[in-house]
Amino acid sequence: MATTPSRAEEKARKVHSLLASYYNVEDGSENPSSTKSRLGESGQTSPRTPDPKASLQRLLRSARLTDLVAQSSGLAAEVGSLDSDMQMLVYENYNKFIIATDTMRAMAGSLDGMDTKLTGLQSLLGDVMERSADVSGRLDKRQQQIEELSDTRLLLRRLQAVYELPKKIRAALDSGKLEVAVDAHADVLPLLRAHGHKGALRRVAAEIEGLARETLALVKSRMAADPGTASDCIQAMARMGQPPEELEAAFVACKRGVLERTLDIAAALLSSQAAAAGLQGPSPGTGEEGGPGPDPRQATQATAPGLEADPPTSGARSPAGEGGAAVEAWDPAGGAPSLQQFLVQLDSRFLTELAATCAEFGILFRGRDTAPLFKVLRATFSRYLALTRRALSDATALVAARGAGISVAGRPLVPTAELLAARPGPAQAAAAAVAGAQWSVMEMVGGLYVVKNDIARLESVARELGPKDRASELIEHAVRQHLGLCFAALERRAQAVLGDVGAALADAGGHAERCAILGPASELLRFLIPSDLARLLTCVQAYKAHAWVLAGWREVFLDMLAGRLRHCLASLGREMAAMCHLPTADASGGESSRSRSPSPTRALRLVSTVDGGGVPFAVPRAGASLAGALSPPPDSLLLLLAGVCAALAEGGLAGVAKQLRALATTEGGGAQVVSPRLTRDLARDVVGVRARLLEGYVQAHGARLKLAAHSMTEAGGWRTGKEPRGPRELCVLLLDTLAEVSEEVAVVTATQPLPASTPSHRASPSGSSASGAMDTESMGAAVSRMFASSLERGPGAPAGITPPAVCAAVAARGLAAMAEALHAHTLVRPAFQQIQLDVHFLRAPLQGFVAGSYEEPAVLQALDEVLAAAMERCPEPILLETAVLDRVLASGVAGARPSR
């Protein structure tokens, strides 16, 4: 419910409204309630309505008389109230006007004497200002005099200090306080430059200049003795007025000395471990920076940091003198650090100092040309990389030797004789010998990771050195060298085993002893080569697991790995050929002597080099060492090596090639980088060596049979006309040779030898009669087959390494020699019949030796050619009946089979 306003409030509002209307002021505070109050109870407008007449007419028409009377009374009362209020307001305004007028009159009376006083004050202030200006003038003159006297006093004190400065500098130098001497010289330097050429200051300037030279010498000596103070010393020299060029040269020379000493200590530490490692030193012309190196006969042996080597053959001492002390300071424990520890130590000293040098140069010589600095740093950084390569190389050499199961001297850790005599077999013994051997790929990866990260820190301060590119080159070089040395170690092991086996065969007393060696040796070599290659490829998988190692050159790495594999096998093939005094195939596919085309293994330097070109295993090549010892080499050695090559070609290398292709497969199963023809290429290389070795084996036996055929044909008495009584000794020699060949081939290939042949007579299966007629059609087919097979396996080599095939090749050589020997003589009828008896005697045993061979028809045809040659050289070739030949062979005259 709305509250009814009081009478006082209503009256106040009315007064306010009247005043506002009187002064023409808008009543902004009036609200709708005040407007409504001016309306009557009937809602009509107040007297302030713009149209009062209309309002009055409406009121008269609508209101009752009583209401009109009441309204009239109210209006009259209201008019009276308003008149009284207006009168009161007028009275109040008059009162205010009277008070204001009185106040103004009082103020005018109080200001009547103020002008006189202000005039007197103005004159007084003028006198004060005149006296103040006079005093200020006199004070300025005195102040100027005082300042002049003060400047003179200060100058006199400075002159006194200058005259006393030589004594002060001398005292500071005598007491070792170089900082005091430098500060004193820096303070007086501007004065001497400005006035040192005047009057008495000349003598003082000369003394101070001499002391300055002495101070500079001491500062340089301190910088040389303690390179850590190089920045302070350079700043001190700059304060003494040294030109920037000399300061740059002094700073660069100091830091170069620090870096070179760090590298010298590292080189001394490497050299101190050389004797214990047992590796050879750098070769001539391959010093650490690639310049001329020391003579290898007098050079310090190379190093192998962090890897246990063979026991030293002689006491290894650290470098004497300062270098040895530095090595001990670097490695106070006295033990050989691991490869990773060595690289961490080297990097923490060298690379940290190199980065600090670049940062200090930028602070001390801001805005100066950095070319002289980086010219020096580039040389020292190259030497650092060379030392790092050297450490990686020597460490790799040792792990490669241990992984291959050889010592750094190149000899097998387990002697070959023990492996051959081991039970249950040489293969198991060889596997046990290298069971714990590793190629330390993870050791290499760890070392390369340290070097990569440490060199990467230089990118922000020494980008001119190209640290990223150099680190990538170093990683690629180390991986290449690691693979090269691992393959070289495998090659060394195979060479050593081949040499030991060849020497054992050369010392064997007879056929039985050779066969006793051939069996275990064949098993050992068949297992050794593919298993070692498989072990190496398994370890190389670690490089694939660390993608950053092969980043940017993965395909090159895989090509290199495949090339290393082929090169290793080709080199072993050349070594086998060299051991057996056989010619090697040149690049064009022809043959060349070993002196004109040395193998890559012979061309490699047998030393440890920093450029990765050397093989550090100090063992002579097997082929070179046996070239004189096995002269001529035993025939069984050729057969053994041919059997090993055949085993490799027939399946020993398939697993290796499969493993290499798996290594080349991308993570997502993408295309392979290694050619799928790798197995065929590897087999083709090995097959070529096998063909030459087997041909050499056949030629060796053929040469002896040829010599025997000519000598026995020449010296025999069978051409004197006596009737034949049995086969000649030459036939027995041929059969004995074939029996030995069959047994040796069976031992090498792990097959059953052919049954021993007897001299019993059997009818010729080819239908040869007394007339000795030959089947021309069969001979033509055999010659065609021989020509076709010779295109694949080479002339004179059998189709495969089986007892029948090899016996067929040897028999063909022997029968050709028999036919050739007959061409030089004219035979009488009994001599011709002796040849017929020999042919009849040989036919059945030869069929037993060559049964199932591809060249069986050719051998039988060659046997008929012996008889045909005898017919050509006999004037009366009268053939004996087959029955007669059988009776002669079965008679007691022939007796038992004669022996050699």
C-alpha cells in the first residue's frame, strides 16, 4: 500500500515547484508522483494545465455541486497558502541582499592602505637583489680560483704518481702481482701517449715502457703455463695497449698448444697400449695427419684401447718423460680404458676445449675475422678425427681377431691339429672354439654414438668445421673398416687353417695317413667358412637395429657388405690357387700368373693404419708361406680344396646369401637392395675356383702317369719280341692310382669309395672282339658330350666331385698318355699283342671305377684308342682271340696282380 505524503512534504514540494516556475528552472527532480499530486481525486489536471478553460468546463459538466464547492474551497485555501509562501521567500531574499552589501562595504574599507605598503615592499626587494648580484659576482671569482687550484693540485699528484710509477710497477713485478702492474700501466697509458714526449716525462716514459715489456713477457708466460687464464691474460694485454692482431695470434697460439697437448696425450695413451695389443704400427706414408709416417720397422706398434689383447710378448712401458706422465695423469688407474671410455675422455678434453675456445674468441674479439682461428682449429680437428679413427681401427682389429677365433698374430686360438684330432668331430670342436667369441658390434655402436653426440655439440659454436658432415664420414669410415677387418680376420683364419692342413698333408708318410687327414680336414673346412660368415652377418644385424648408423647410406652399406662377401670368397679362392701353384683368373676372365696379378689380400698392408686401408694381423699369407714349403703341393690338397669349394657352391653359401637378403629387407617388407642372384653369383665364383683346383688335381695325376707311360714304354723289354705273359706294370700303376683317387675323393666328399678292382678277366661289355673294331657311333657321341661339358667346367675337369667322375678324368689322362707313348715307337707283333692284353686287362677294372660317370663312354673309347694307336705303329697287327687273352690272364704265368 502506498503511503500518503505528509502535509509538510506536500507544502515543500509546492514551494519548490513555485520557485522553479518563477525562475524558469526545469524541475528535474520532479517525479510522476508529484505530477499526479497536482491532479484532483478525479484524475483531472491541476491549475497548471495548459488549457484551464477546457478543464473548468469539463469539471462543471461532470462534477456535482458539492464537489465543486469543495474544490473551490480547496483552491482558495491553496491560493492563500501560496501567497504566504511567496511573501516569505521575498523576505528571505531581501535579507540575503542586505548581508552581501554589508560585507562588500567592509572589504572596501580594509583595502584602502594596501597600495602604499606594496610600493614600499617593491623598493625594498630591489635593493636586496642588487646586493645579492654583487655578492654572487665576488663568489664566482673565488670559486674559479679554487677550481684552478684544485686542478693544479690534482695534476701535481698525478705527476708525482707518474714519477713514482716505475717503483710501484717494479715492486708489483717482484712480488708477482701482475694484476697490479697491469692496472698501473693501464692507468698511466693515456697520459704517456699524450705527454710522454715532453720534458721530464721522457725519462719516466722510457722506464715505464721497459717495465711494460717485462710485464707483457710475464703475462705471456703465465698464459703459456696456465692456459685456463688465457682470457684474463688477453684482456690484460689489451689494457696494456697491444694491437688486436697480436692478441688474436697469442690467443690462437695458446689454444692450439692446449689442443695439441691434449691430442699428444691421447696419442701417447694409445701408443702405451700398443705392445700389449700386439698390433703393428702405421705404415710408411700414413702418419696421423696423412703425412709421412715412421718406418714400420722402427715405428711404435699400434693401439687397441679398451679391449683385452693377447699377453704381451715383451714388457710394455708407457712413454717416458713428460708424455708418460701425461698419460698417467689422464689414466691414473693405470688400466686400459674401454673404447667408449677412451672416446669419452678424449672428447671431454678436446671437444670441450675446442668449443670453449670458439666461445672465448667470440667474446674477446667480437666482430673480428674468425678465419685465422678456424684455420688452426681445422688442422687440430682433423688430427682429432684421425686419432679417433685410429682408436676405432685398433679396437676393431682386436674384436675382429677374437670374433674370428684367431690371435692378433694371425694364428688360430685353438691349433688346427687339435681341431683335426678332436672328438666327436672337428666341426663341433671349431664351433666350441668360437662359441663365446663376438664381433663387438655393440661396442662399436656405443663408441660411434659417443663420437656422434660429442661432435654434434660443435654445430652451434664451430659450424665452419662442418661437424655433422665429419661425424657422418667418421661413422661411415668406422663401419666400413669394421666390416673390412672382420672379413679379413675370417680370411686370415681360413688361410691359417689351410696352411696347417697343407703342411700336414705334405708331411704325411703315405696314402693312409693322407686319407686320415683328409676326412677331418674336409669336415672342418666345410663347416668353418660358411659358419663364420653366418656368425658375422648375425652380428651385423646390430647396425640395422640402429638406423642412425646407416642413415643416408644404407644401400651403399648393403652393396658393400655383399661386395665384401664376394671379395672374401674370391680372395680365399686365389689363396687356394696360390697354395697349389695354380694360375689365378684376372678381371677379364683369362688367366694370369700370381706375380702379375696379385690378390687383394697380398696387396693389403699388414699393418694398422688410420685411413682404414690396412689389415693389422701380422701373419704372412698362407699362400705365400706355403709357396716354398709345399713345392710341389700334395695332390690331395688340391682335391681337398676343390671339395670344400664344391660344398660351398652346392649349399654352404645358400644360408649366408639368404641371411644377407634378410638383412637387406626393409622394415615394412619392401624391396630388397641385395640382388636375388647373389647366391648364384657366389656359387659361380666358387665353382670357378673348384674347377681350377680339380683340374689341377687331375693334371697332377695325369702328369705322373704320362711320365710313367713314357719311361716304361721307353725302357721296357716287352718290345723285344717275347710273347705276352701278363699285363705290364704300367697297367697296375694306373689301377693303383685310380684306387687311391677313388678313396681320397670318397673321404673328401664323405661318400662310399668304389670297391677294389681285381685283375680277373671279364668279357668286354662293348663287344670288342679279336679284331679290335671300335664303335664309331659311340665314340662320336662321347666326344660330343665331352666338348659340351668342357664349356661349363673347363677343359680337363670332371663334371663333379664324385669318385667315378674324378676317376674317369684321371683314367682319360692316363690312357691318353699310354697312346701318346706308343706313337714314338714301332711295335713288333708280340709287342702289339702285349698292348692288346693290357687293354683287355684294364677294361673291366676301369668300368668298375667309372661306372655311372658322365664320361664313362669316353674312358672306354680312350681305352680303345690305345689299341688303335698300337695298330697304327705295328706292321703286322695280328690280334689274339678273346679266349686266348682270358687264358693268359688266368694262367699261372700271370699269377697274382703285380704291385709297384
